[in-house]
Amino acid sequence: MSLKILLLGAGGREHALAWRLSRSDLVEHIYICPGNGGTLTANKCSNLDVISLTDFTGLVAFALKNDVNLVVPGPEQPLVDGIETHFRNVGIPVFGPNVLAAKMEGSKAFAKDFMMRHGIPTAKFKVFGSNQFENASDYIKTCGYPVVLKASGLAAGKGVLIPGSQEEALAQLKLIMVDRAFGSAGNEVVIEQYLEGPEISVLAFSDGYSIVPLPPAQDHKRIGEGDTGPNTGGMGVYAPAPVAKPEIMNRVMKEILRPTVDGMRRQGYPFVGMLFIGIMLTKSGPKVLEYNVRFGDPETEALLLLLDDKTDLAAILHACAEHHLDSIDIRFKPGYAVSIVLAAAGYPGNYQKDKEITFTRVPYDFNIFHAGTKEVNDRIYTNGGRVLVVASYAPTLEKALKFAYEGIDTIKFEGKTFRRDIAHRALTPEAKTISDNRTAITYAQAGVSVDAGNNLVEVIKPFVRATRRPGANAEIGGFGGAFDMKAIGYKDPILVSGTDGVGTKLKIAIETGINDLIGADLVAMSVNDLLVQGAEPLFFLDYYGCSRLDVHVAAEVVKGIAEGCRRSNCALIGGETAEMPGMYQEGDYDLAGFSVGAVERQQLLPKMKAIQEGDILLGLTSSGVQSNGFSLVRKIISRSQYTYSSPCPWGNGSINIPSSHDPLPSSPTDPSASPPVVTIGRALLEPTRIYVSQILPIAKRGLIKAMSHITGGGFIDNIPRALPNNLGCYIDASAWPYPPVFQWLKREGVVDALEMARTFNNGIGMVLIVSPRDVKLVKELLERDDVDVKEKAEVYEIGMVTRDVGVEMRNLMAWSSL
């Protein structure tokens, strides 16, 4: 195979690519459009400066005429404009994505939505259109965190603003949305949370299926030393960045690169080319800042020096374009590479061109790549803001820097500007501690603290003791828990067990930092499942898993679990706390619960043979969304203008469990004081109602034929589980007041009423099936005065058992008309 390559671009990136590609035995010739003063004389290369980069028709005609069989676009604009399609239509492969895949760089809003759909970690964000300036301003004022403003479209690397205050953020928002500082690039604005931590650049080859990352690099964006002054296109790079340790890169591959490539392919636009991702290494793990869809500059100038000498770049690019990257052996050299930009005076602002450049020594330990240069009468002159890039490779970072700065001393032109502190972050004493020195390590250094676990046990003991009941002493700290069945007087008991979690509601608890409510949900989901079988909950065990144990957070969670156990008269007799660094993301935790109950054999539910046509369905109200459907809830919130810290738009609702996060009036004795503001996050975390104390005495009297806990699957999937196979039922959606939270979710998410019925509880958390003759008595018993007001649900007749199998939803228009 012989390759004739059309390389598009005029910067240092393109010169570096031409230099490396020309070393391939596969490459016959490289045409560079338009090229620069350095590519003009490069081996196997010729500049093509008579055709514009925007003239796709002309470029295709040239490629066909000159037998070009691989196109390599350097800058992003031609890719975003769809150049890949023009060449693909004539059978010429392109190392670069199609127009839809290129939107990952061309539209930050598109990329952010993609990340949300595929669970790729990134900053919290909201997108606003050009006519939503007021909404965007309100979001900045109420979101509760420092923000970054991004023009969604391409803005020549200048469309990201990092304000230092809320006032500055509002002024910069006006600059983008009203003053149109970035033109059409600002038609959409992404407002996202400011992330803290070291930033790395990860570039990876992809053919749409396979993905091979290059060593992680660290860029220097600002013009001044010490990372001061305005942002630029990049003043220097070093790689590999020591901060990106192997365990971090494993997470980057698992959590970012692989889900990105797989997600793009599944959505119909497989990514081909160089995927370039800006990543912030936050305390909770790597998070994506942005996607780029081409080689970086000045990353490329350094990274190409790290390719093993026997690794053929041309073969890699061609294999990606032809979708067989897995057939190429890609290797990298040990050691370090750096690239340092020489800029014109005044860059990134106004700068002068046409300054003659002189080179006083032939490069030996360094490479010189031309960026903004031109050749006139065999002389080289400046022709851009970033003029040259000096790159070098060495076994150590210190030597690579030494070679590069020695190379800079051999270059002279008026106004030469460069940073003398490239790689300063890797040369600090703290960074230098990252070495291969092997020392003795402990379990704690591996991320597991036995002391923290012991401290947690002591902290939660008072909560656990509060759940004591006959049969259990409710003391923890041993290897297991015991329960004495004889002590509670059952004659012919059947044991009933249940296990559950709280689903993605847990994500909201973690994100909001409100951790003392979610434990009650864990208990409720399990004990309500026991209740529907007529069983009395006896004891409960929990599982708490995390990356690193935060005793305060874990204690808050267990406090909620203990409160749920107390409300259901269920003893908390034990559990497991698992600290597993590397298994969970930093800052996350996971919950699971296991409960056991007992019921006398003759009282076991459901009584399938007793259920018949005409039996009445009684619905007991829920406490809100409870613990199901939160994947849809989170999706609705992510697409709205709201965040979890926004004031609740459907009202404050009720609060069953006191929480340290519940806002209090500034003056409780002042009758004119404003009511407390409840956030969306706090309202959604309202714990699942526990129905045990209200229903269990009635079940023991034999007045209930069956029960259905309305959890995942809503009415449609849950109620049939309580009915014989030959019977069904109808539900009258107008029979109870439709709660405001579900009205809001339906309206904000544009969710169909039937979809609501099969996803959420819609205000009814438990359904009882009773004989028509017992309805009045059962309702009276459910509404008795000895039920704790916090536990008491309202009761409605919501439907009837019928001969038609399945669940018929009637009067759904009642939900749509609200």
C-alpha cells in the first residue's frame, strides 16, 4: 500500500504530523493545505495554498486528480462543517469524524446531553437558548455554586469564560447572549459548575470500535508564568503528566473513553479519528470538561515524540479510517516529551507579523515545528500569534525541558515570547514524591480505615438501641444479630423476607448532601413488601458500601435507617459497612437492606381464592415520589431550567422526619415570618411512607384479601401481582387528588399519562383489595385516631376487580387537565 495524504491546516500541529508521517515507508507524498514556512521544505511534503480550506469541492477535485487516498484534517472547523462526507462520497477515507460525530466539539450543549444520557461524569450544567437571558441569569443567581460560561458553538478557543464572582458571571453572560461577543457560537450557552483539581488532556485513536489512548498530557493555557494572564490556545505541554497515575487512567478508560466511543456508535455516529478530551481530576474522580474531535495543539507536537520509533503513524491513521485499528500494534517510548510555544509579542491580543526569524543551530536534541510562519525569498517570517513550537524528548522530564529551552535559545525574532515555567506543576516537591520508591504500606494507605469503621459503630449505637423490641436486644458490633421468635408469641408462623435498595434516588441524596433521610426509604421499601404479605416486620439488616468511609455521612444514613425501623417497630440487629476504594467513586456510597417478618399461616396474603369480581380497591396516599422512577425524575430535572438547589416549584409538601437540612424560619415567634423555602432536592428526598402501623392491625383481623405496594412499574405492573391470573381491575385516575409533584413532573417532562401510570405511584403508595361489605369498616379502621399523624395516609376508593385481565386506567385525562 502506498499513501498519498492530503493534510489540512497551517499550524504547528500540522507540521508535526507531516514530519512524523513522512517517516513512514507507506507514505509516498503529503500535500498540506495551506501549510506554513516549515512544511514547505519538509521531506515528502508540498504546500497547497491555492485552494481554501472552506472549498470542499475544490479539495475533492484536487484529491481525485492527484490520487490522494487518505485525508487528515487538522483543525476542527472543516470537520464540524462536514468535510468527511464530501470525501467519503467519492471513496476517499478520512481520519476524522462525520458531521454528526463532530458535533461533540461543535456543540457543547450536544456533548453535555450525550454525557448525561450515557452516564459519563461531568460538571452539573444547564443549557439556555439565545432568548433565555433572564432564565440564565436567574440560574446563575440560584444554582448555589461557582459557574463557568461556555458558548456552545465554535469560538476559536475563546468561548469559555471563568468568572470570579456572581456579578462578573452576569456581566459575562450579557457579553455572550446580549452583546453577541462570540457571534453565532453563543446562540446556546452552557452554564456549568466550576470544577477544581488538576486538568489533563487525553488524546485517543479510535476507529469507532477500538480505542487507544496516548500518554496523558498537561497543557498551559495562560500566557503568563505561574498561570497568569489571559487564556491562549496553549503555551506548552508536557507528557506523560505524573498526576495521571495508572489507577486514574484506568478510570478514564472505563468511565469516559469506552462509554464515549460505545455510546456514539450505538447512537448511529461512530467516532473515527482523534478523540481529544479535556478532563478535570476532581476529588470525586475524573470528569469531562469538553470533547474535541481532532489532534490538539500544542499537545500533538509533544505526544508524537512519545510514539515508539517502530510505530507507524500513517498505518494508524489509515487503519482508523478503514475501521481496523485493532490490527495495528501501537507502542510508546518510556520517558517524557515537552513542547513550548514561541509567540509573537502581544499574543493572544493584537500582535505584529512579518518579523524575520533566524535559526542559529541545526536541531539535535530538539525539534522545531512551524506554526504561524511564512517563507518569502528563502527567508522565514512570523505570520501568526503562535509562531513556533520547540519540542523535545528525554528519559526524564528535567532533561526534556533542558533540551527544549536550549533549542529556544537558538531561535531569534523580534518580540519572541514564551513561558519559562512549562511543567512547573510536575516539578514541585509534592509532585516529585510520585516515584518508583517502594516503601511499606498499610491497609489505611490502600484506602481502608479500620479505625473509621470502629468509630462508626460507636457513633450509631444510640440509634440502633432506639429500635429495641421484644425478641431483639438491638445491640451491634458482633458477628451477627439474633432474634428470639418465642418471645413474641407466634403459634404457627411463616417467615417472610425481603430485600431492596433505594434506586437512583440515592444520587440525589449524595449530590445534595442530605443523607439523613434516605435510610428511612431503605427500610420502607423492604417492610412495605413484607406488609403486603400480611407479615409483621421483625428485624432489619443494612449494607453500606463506599470508596472511603466518611463517618459523619455514614452515621447520618444509619440514623435514617434506625428511624425507619422505629416507625415500623422493626429491630435493627446488624449490617455490613464495606470500604472498597476503586470499586466505588470517591464521594459515592451505596445502600441495600434486608428485612425479615412473620405472619401466622392462616393470615398469609394474598388470599387468591377469596378475590372475586366486584371487590373494591382502596388506595392509601403516598408521601410523594417515594423511591421509584427516579431515573426519569433525574432526566426531567436535567432537561429543565432547575437544579436540586432551586426552590421547589410545586410547593413545600410535607416533612415526615426532622432533618438538620430542613430550613427554619428566621423568627419562629414572628407570625409574619416567611415560611421556610424547601428546595427541589429536599422535596424529592421526602422518605417513603411506612404503612405498617396503619394497616397491620387490619390485616391481622382478616379484613384484607390482598395488598399491592406501588413501587417500580406503577399501577400497571404492581397490582396484577396481587390478583389471580383470571382477574384484572380498573383504576379511576380521578378518584383521588393528583399531587402537585406529579403534575409538575408530567408537565415539565412532557410525560404521557399512561407512562406516568406505569412509572410512578402518582399519589397512591399502597392498594388494598377488600370485599365490598367490608369497605366501610376497613376505611374506619384505617382512619382511626391511634395512628401517628405522620404515618397516617388518606384513603380513597380507587377501583374495582374485574374479569378483564390486566389494569385498565380510566379517566387519565383528569391528570392531563391539571
